[in-house]
Amino acid sequence: MAHNDRLGHFRVRILIATPEAVPFVKTGGLADVAGALLKEYRRMKKEAYLILPLYKKIKEMGAYGHTPLRDTGVKIKVPVGDKSIEGRIFSDSFSAYFIECDEFFGRQELYGTPRGDYPDNASRFIFFSRGIIEACKALKFRPDVIHCNDWQTGLLPLYLKTLYRSDKFFSKTATVFTIHNLGYHGLFPSADMPLTGLGWELFNPEGIEFYGKINFMKAGLISANSITTVSNNYAKEILSSEYGFGLDGVLRKRASDLTGIINGIDYEEWDPATDAFVSKNYDIRDISGKKECKLQLLKECYLKADVDAPLVGMVGRLSAQKGLDLVLESVEKILSMGANLIVLGRGDEPFHIGFTKAAEKYIGRVYVNIGYDDALAHKIYAGSDIFLMPSRYEPCGLGQLIALRYGTIPVARMTGGLTDTVSDYEPMTGEGTGFLFSDYTSSSLIDCIKRALCVYVDRNRWQRLIADAMKMDFSWKSSARKYIALYSGIIKKVRG
């Protein structure tokens, strides 16, 4: 990570600390955001790096044609409670660093199984957060800003303000903490407090205590120089008790340090004109290829090859947050309106069971794939007519941004980033990019799908809607510039 001649012209050293990132490992949208943001920084000629755990899945990638990782030879020792745990630093030789510790990360999954989280997640991400700091020192890399992401890195800013407060190595380092989803706090029993190495004086309501437990998310919120979240609307919502998940009071205290910056998507990866996964490429000037993509998708998913019947797609984490209970309640009515349904994702076991049963009951009309298949995801975005996002809450959402890019019309709930990025269709003017509903009920979802299908049957209006959706620009360029401006501001403050 040290400066060299090739990188010497860069001004700000950025370290993105994240528990997951594409193309290395992914469970959700955070991975897409971290990977795409790094890519944009590199395009902007910024000196930026990722650092993440070296999971078993990343090690296995070498067998599938990816560039093998390089052992830097650098070792670190990280205190976790009364133990000193050893880690090794690996690199992809360009822009990503990995902390190896098979005791913590040599497992099949990242955070747990469908049955629940790994019981030692506190130790795992204490090791990761503190390990990043030790890795910087061992690599002699002084970041100007460490951009921390979600609860798994929440302890890092707090460590810099407490245990490493007198360490001159980090005297000029600023921290940003991004909330990707406030619903996941990283809560652990108070008995785990000694594992952190922090004093008990921090275990109070003004510190990291949260209803008798340790809250890793809260650690980041109270200690980072700046807090961001992933859309303007969500930044406002989380200051309320309805969306604040018990942390709204903490956030209101830090409201002046809270910024909403909308996520983008990687327009090189998500481009129907060049997408290698789809059967026929298309663009806004000629969308005829979308029909062939739909036909191929229907065949691949064993659905009736009726290209005129509306096809509804879903891609994402199968969790209560995503409004899947509404979808399960609505399957029969969606089908009765003539639509077919494809669902791709994994998450909580009750939804695995519910959607699997729906697919078995409605063979030829409903297809469900429990897991994540990147190629199939691309095909669903390209081949579907409608993309469902009936989320209970949605900090930003990436699915609707990708869907818009592919001319697949979002049907979404009016919450968080969905409100910021989807414009509700107005039948009188023909303007809009999707269909929004407000009440969190299956009847509201069904009514919204009905509105969409009323436009779908009017070929000219639907074609215009597709064109307007595909005109939207949610590339990373604008958002990355906002982050760079934010970094510059807090670095100046840290340096007085």
C-alpha cells in the first residue's frame, strides 16, 4: 500500500473497509457498492484500496479463473480478549487487501447460515476492525481517510478515538462511517465486552451499550468523523422513531454530521447493450432484443413460453425487510392477472420454504431459485417486464437502479431510496419511470401491479415508459465526487 512512482501523483489515500465487495465476495448490495465505488475512484485517478476478510469463498475463487492472491508476507497480531490472534495480509496486487485468519473466516458463509448468525461474530469482527488498523501499521500505509461500512467495521473509528488515540501513525486519519442498513446493528451480549479490549466506561447509553447489549453499529455512529447513508430520503427517515431502529436519538445528536449520498451502479457491468449474459443485446435506440431476452428467460425457468404475458421478476435477499410477506400473500392474485413470476435470492429459511412451495404449487407460472446466480440475475433484469421491490424499508436499493437501466419497470414501495430514484407514473401526462405504492399491505401492492398492467397492455405507452426508465443516469460518477468532497472536508477538520 505504500506510495510508489506510479501512484505518486495521487493526493488523498482512501481505504474502504468493508466486510464484502465485488468481484470477490457478495451477500447483498453492500458488496456491489464497495466494489463499484473503488472502481470509480480508480477511474478518477484516486489512490484507493479495499480491505476485507479473506473468506474461504475468496480463496476458492482462484479455481474459477480469477487472479490468484499474493501473500504479502506481512503478519499481524490482533488482541481479542486475552488472546492474541494472528492474521496474514494478502493482496490482489492492485487495489484490494485481505486479512487471513482461517479460525474466523475459513467458513462456507460470511456471517452465518439460514438458521442464524455465527455465534462468534463478535470475535470475528472485533478481529477484523482492529486488524485493519494493525494491517495499516504493518504495511506502513497511512490512510488519509478510512471509509467504514456497516456494523462489521463499526468498532474501527472507536478504536482510533480510544485505544489508538495517542498513536501518531493515525494522527491525520479521518473516518467516515456509512450506514447501508440500519436494521442490522451487530448486537452482542455484554459478556463479550472484554473481547473488544475497550473499557467498561464505554458500556453506557452514551457509549456502545444498547438495551443491555453491545452495539457495533452504534460504535461507528458515535465515533466516526462523518456519517453517511445511501440516499437523501433514508437520511431523513432514520432520524424518526419509525425507521431509526432505536438509534434515532443517537443520529439526531449527530444530524449535522449525517449526509445522504445515493448509491450508483456499475454501468460497465450493468449494460444491456454489452451484457454477455443475455441472449440478445439491446439499448434505448432499439429495445427489440428485450423480447428475445424474455423468451430465453421463460425457457430457462421452465415457464410457459408466452412472450405477451407480463413477466414479474425479483432479485435480492429473501428477508422480511424486502416485503416478501406481501409477495407471498399476493402470488395467487398476481397470477390471476395473467402475470408470471420469477424469484432469485437467498436469506431467511421461512421465505425459502414459502417461495419453494409457491413454485411447486404453480408449476409453469412461478419459478424460484434459492441462491445467487449472477448470470440468472442479469437475465432476469433483461427479460422481465416488471421488477418488484415492495420493501418494508429500503435505504437505497440497487435492484431498481439496475432494472431501470434494463428497461424493466419497477413496482416499488414509497420508502427510502426507492422514493429518490423511481418516479411514479402519471397516466394523464405519461411521465414517470415506475409505479409506487405507500401502505405496507398486500392489497396496496396488488393495486400497484394492476396500475402497471393497465399501462403494459398499451404497447405505445409501455414503450415510452421503458425509454424514460432507460434514460435515467445512476452511474457512480456523481456520487463518487460527493464522497471525495466529503473526505476533503473532514480531512481538513481533522488536521485543524
